[in-house]
Amino acid sequence: MTLPQLNIYRHDRGTRALITLAGEIDPVTAPQVQAALERCLHDGVTTIDVDLTTVGLCDGSGLGVFLDASRHAAEARASLRLHHPSPQTARLLADTGSDRVLLSRPC
């Protein structure tokens, strides 16, 4: 049995961080995402942009991580926004109403 893999890349520019995720977000990998987002807030990042371009799957555990991180960011006077979700992830966000909270808005 092959375990899901997730690669996490972080690029900081001042108080802004771009987190690029590649792979699958599920119960096995969600804690890695949570740790990366918490580290951003711990480091004083005030704007967290999460690029989901290369995420093939994001299930409810991933959604929970993003919602918790968004709440923690708001408590720290920071923001978290998701960018470029796959159709499956966009559907999950829309079906749960989370898209209004988590998705970036086009300019």
C-alpha cells in the first residue's frame, strides 16, 4: 500500500507567505498542512496565500485544516486565502459554503 504524499513549499516576502502544496490532502497529510500554516502565524506572517494548483485531492480533513487556520489567522489579525483549487476541491468548498471564507476573489 502506498501512502499519499504531499510536498509543501514556502516562500516568504516580508510578512506575506506563499504556501504551495503538491499532492493529496487527506487524513494522513492534513497534519503537515496544519503545521505549515501554524508555523506561518508563529513567524508573524500576516497574509498567507495557499496555492492548490497541484493538489489532486483535498478531502474533509483538509477542509477542516483550512477552516481552522483561517480562524486562527483572523484571531491573529492575519488572513489566509486559497488559490487555484482543482474542480473537486472547488466543489467541496462550494458545497460546504467555505468558498466564501477561503477562496481568493479575482480582481
